[in-house]
Amino acid sequence: MNTLTVKCECMDKKVSQIEIKIREIEQSREYDGTMLENLNRKQKEIEFLTGRLKDHERLMQHEVTDLNC
């Protein structure tokens, strides 16, 4: 009987360790998911600002052209 108790305790510890690892993996996945959302948002902001810079560059080019004429 003592051997069975020891084996059960050992299995219980292993199950607990596995549960902890699963929780850690779930937390890291949640973190990765929010990071991805933030990166997508930043990418859209960068694309928007790049578009605005190109618009300003075209306006400046027209002004330079007008000044040269």
C-alpha cells in the first residue's frame, strides 16, 4: 500500500507541474496575441503617416516648381 501511495503522490506532483506549464503557455499566448494587435495598430499608424508625408512631399514639390517658374 505504501508503494501505491508514493506513486500516486509522484503522479500528483507531475500533474501539478504539467498544469503549471500549461498555464504559463496560455499566458504567453495571450501576451503574444496582444503584442500582435499592438503591432498591427502601429503598422497602420506608420502607413497613415507615410501617406501623409508623401502628400506633403508632393505639395512641396509643386511649390518648388511654382517658385522656379
